[in-house]
Amino acid sequence: MHSSSPKLTSHLIQCNCNQATKPLLSRAISSLFETQSSESCWRAKQWLSKFPEPNSQVYYDLVSLPLTTASQSLKQIQLDLPRTFPDEPYFSQNSPGREAMRRILIAYCKYDNNLGYAQGMNFIVGSLLWHASEVDAFWLFVALMEDFEMRDIYLPNLPGLYKHCQIIQLVMMEFLPKLHLLFAEHRINCEMYCTEWCFSLFAGVVPVTEMVNVLDNFYRFGWVFFYRLVIALLSYMEDKLLRARDSIEVLGPLKICRKSQKEWKQFLGQLEEGINWKKLIERANVFQIDESYVRYLLFNFDQSNARFKLRRLTTH
């Protein structure tokens, strides 16, 4: 089959990454003449450089193939598309952004028909489309699923979610022991507040215009960065959470997802005056998590039991 659909060319990246690298005067002049590009920005190309070269024809073929299975996935995609970055005109009804997102999500259902679609994927794909061509966005998404093992999160019984939540709780014991104890006293598991963050790689939490900082760090550091960001977010909220009187008051501030730009500014203002997502992410990278220990834990996770297979050291 050989069909390079002309519809794929309608998607244009929305970021200004390429412009931001130019001197101020040059940026002002070029903005008068340059139009938005259908090619990936330099950041997306940098993310892609870590993986095999994207195969355009495979993606075109997936788009052209009929979807004979996963009808439930298709129904859920249709429901989730209008919920994805609803404040952004580029993802409004019948827009190029939404149509590109639809094609990628359906193509992934064909690519991995044993998994299909799960909620959260839509926000990740939308974030990638902000910076990447449609083909590149698809393969960057595949890299997250396969190379970074995000696929585990969406499997039946959610083994990947429990894996990462257990590691987060271990990290909390080290960096935020008082908060860890508070959560234990109120019987608050990590899954109660971290599921949305994990399923969307924070894209359901961070505005699409700010997701570049999350993606940059995740493609560089993997899950270690994710844990750092969770700890950074909790550290800013620690004093407020420690004053909570019950589990409802603890969980309330942590239920942050899919808010408008105005609400995001209000939320960040509650963390610290003058804070923004970039500064929050910079704060995250201050936490020195033992990467070798994290890799050891990830390698020794038993999906069937949702537990770590940690070997005991023997002495002679």
C-alpha cells in the first residue's frame, strides 16, 4: 500500500521555538514574513534524534488502514477530543490540530491493537503536535510508549501506574518524610492524586504552551524527571497540606487537571509568588534522586504481582 494522504499537510506546528533562537531584531523582522511551518521545530527534532528515523510511509499506511477492531477505543477518542486543551483554538472542532490528533490516536490503535486507546494519551499527543509534524509526533508518541515503557501504565490492572507510584512513595520518604507520614495517617495512596499526572505525563495538568519544558526533561531523564516533578510540586504544597484536618483537605489541592489558563495562574500563585511552570521544573531538577537505584527498581518490577522483585544480599 502506498498512500501519502494530502490531508496530513494541513497541520502546522504552533510553538515559537525556532523564532526564540534568533536575535530579537531578526525575530521581529522574520515574524513579518515567515509563516507557521509544517516541519518539526528544533526541539522536537532533538527529541527525535535519540530514536530511529521516523518512517513516514508506515504512518501513512496506518492512517489509510480501516479500523476493524477497537470500536470502544474509537468511541472514547471521539469523547476525549473536545476535552483536550479546550481553551486552545488550534484544537477546536474541525481544526487541523484536532484532526491530526484524531488521526494519530486512531493510527496508534492500529499500530498496537492489543492496547488501543486510553485516556491521557490525547493530552500527550496534543502536546507533541504543538512542536512536531504529524508523522514526527506519532513516532515520538510511540517512543514514549515503547522506549520509556509508558505502555505499562495503560495495561489491564495498571501495573505501570502502581510501579511508578510505589517509587514516588519511596522518594517521598527521603525528601518529604513529614508529608509521607501525613499521607500514611490519612491512608492516602499515591494513586489517589498521581493517576492523572501519570496517565497524561502531566500534559493534563500543565498548559500545552508550557509542556515543552516537561517533554524536554522527560526525553532526557525519563521517569527520574517525572518523580522529581512530583516531589517539587508536593514540596511547594507541603506546608498547606500539613495543616489539613482530614483526607478531603489533603486531596483537594492535589486534584489539579484540565484547568483554564486563568485557573492555572491562580493555582501557581498559591504555591509561591512569581512561580511559573518553568521555575517549578527548574526546582524539580534540584532534587538529586539516585538514578541507578531507580533503574534497578524499574528493572526488577514484576508486572503480574505489581511488586518489586528485590533480591536479598547474601553474606558468607
